[in-house]
Amino acid sequence: MKWFAAVLIAAVVVGIGIALWVRLAPTDPARWHVAPLVRQDHDYAAGVIRAVPGTAEDLARLDAIIRATPRTVHLAGSLDEGMLSYVTRSAFWGFPDYTTVVLRGDTLIIHARLRFGRSDMGVNKARVSRWLDQLGRDA
């Protein structure tokens, strides 16, 4: 019975350590505020890229939509720069997902990806789809 208690305590300590790291790990804007290399729709296990028609006005509207998303904060960039990056955290564990939006000519490119793990289980795709729906664009 003592070994069970020791294993349980160790598991709790490790879980707390992981939770603290996920929530408190520093974010380097230089690593996450980068323009996506792919310029077309692309789904992958760790995120999604969407390219939709857009203007500077659409970028400003999308910025407002994203900033109104719960647990989302602006990380870097500006409307004048034509590129903005955000961090959205999951409700329970606080896992960070990073999204960069770029206006290239008449195309908005949205790249949403996870930081920790191998798969986001479709979370970024669903979030970007909601944003594009609110913007009036097909995901």
C-alpha cells in the first residue's frame, strides 16, 4: 500500500510540474511571429493553414474577432505591418496555441499551430473555421 501512495504522490507532483511548465513557459515572439511558408490551405496534425481572399479592412475585422476570443492575447505584430500573432490557451490545462495572420496582396493567410505535443485534435482547425465564419469567409 505504501508503494501505491508513493506512486500516486509522484504522479500528482509530475502532473503539477507539467501544468506549471505549460502555463509558465516563456513565449519568444521571434519564434512564433513568423510568416507561414505555405500559402494555401493545409491541414496537419499540429495545426492548420487557411488562405482566403481578404483586404486590409478584413485583416482589421479578423484582428477584432480574434482578440474577442476567450483566453486569447495579442503576441506580436500590427495592422500596419500586415502580420499579427496571438496566443490562445486551452481552458483547463492552459496549453498555448499560436496563430499568425498575414495579409499578402489580396489574400489573408492564417496559420494556427500547437506548441506542445504532436496533435491538436482539430482544435486549431475548428477555431480558425469559427473565425472565418464570423468574418464571412468559407473555411
